[in-house]
Amino acid sequence: MYISEILAWSWTGHGALTTAAVSMAISQFVTLGKSFLEKRFAEIYKVWQGPPGKPSAQDCLQEIMAILPQVVQEEDIHPANIPVIGETLNPKGGQVRHFMRSSASVSSLEAYNMSKAYIIEHLTGAWSKYREAVYYQDKWYDVLTSSSSIFWEGNYELGKALHTIEDSYAPGHVTRKPGSGFIVQVNISGMTRIKSRTPRETGLAMRHSTIRTTKNLASSSRRRKKRVRL
Ligand SMILES: [Zn+2]
């Protein structure tokens, strides 16, 4: 099996979602008129790219956060996502970052709590790193750490949280109650489905998949209907 086959479901979706979300968030941020932060983001950008920098905080943020879609996508490349090997390596928590259950030995509630904790941990990490970058005083002689390198650490933390949040809206990963959107079931990763599925789980577990574009939502729902009829 090739990497592209494992990731084909999610790669483009994660990239498009993250690009749109980051762009919207930056646009909203600049409407807040936080002049101190805007000034700092422009300075951090200048530390990163060198003079002359850019006068617009929006442009600076767009560039310094442009790595995020890639960070979110690359969360799918890890040993626990390799069929058979992955579930052997980590039968309990291998799918936490994908908001899925690794196997039937993990309950929906356990999986929900683990993925929620993962999101909170990395959102907190991102906030902490971005804040540290804003207040960091760059020193010309410090070649190892700078406000921009700390900001980038924040990007990696945010990317981890965003990946799991995005996966939690994938019909193949999580079943949400129509209307309220509450999570009612965390599905089992398709990599273990064949071995562990029970009649109750038939139709719920699917291969790791994420894309929430209209096209893929429709095809996911078609696949689910097919399984239920079996
Ligand atoms: Zn994922």
C-alpha cells in the first residue's frame, strides 16, 4: 500500500479547510484594532524574513501562518496510520489525533475524552507559544531562539489541534446528532474494522477519512447507506 492511498481521503480536504479557516481568522483579527499585537506581528515577521518587512499585519500573519495547511496535513503521516503495524504499535491511542477509536477495546467515551484532551493540550500549547513570541525580546546574539522561531512553534501546536478538530467533523470518524451536532459515537478506524467489527458497529466504522466537501460528504453518506443495507 502506498502513502497516497492511505491519505487520499483527507489530504486535500485538510489543506482547503485550514487555508480558508486561517484566512478568515486573520481577517477577523484585524477588525479588532489591536494595535500592539499588529505591531508585534509585523516585527516578528521582520525578524523572520529580515528587512524591510511589511507594513500590514494581515499580510505578515498570512505569510507566517501559511505553513499551517501543511502542518495539518502532515499529522496524517505517523506510524499508527500504517495498517496492521499501526494498530499493533498502539491499540489504545493510535487514532486519538484523528478523533477515532483504534479498536473496539476503546469505548466511544474514552476515545472522545482522549481526543478532546489532545485538542485542549495543543490549543493551550499554541496560545502559550504565540503569547511567548509576542512578548519575547529578540537579541542579536541569540541565534537559536527568536520571536519568529517561537511563533513557528505555535503554528505547529495549532496545526495539531486543527487536524483533530477537522477530523471530528468527518462522517467516517464521528457520528454527530443531526441538528445539534453533538457527538454520539466515535467510530472505529477502518484499519481495524475487519477484525473487530460487531453487528452493532456495522455501518459505523469506516476507513480513516475526513473530507467535508459537499462531494465527499455525499459519497460518505452513500457508502454508509450501502453498509447499513448489508
Ligand atoms: Zn486525521
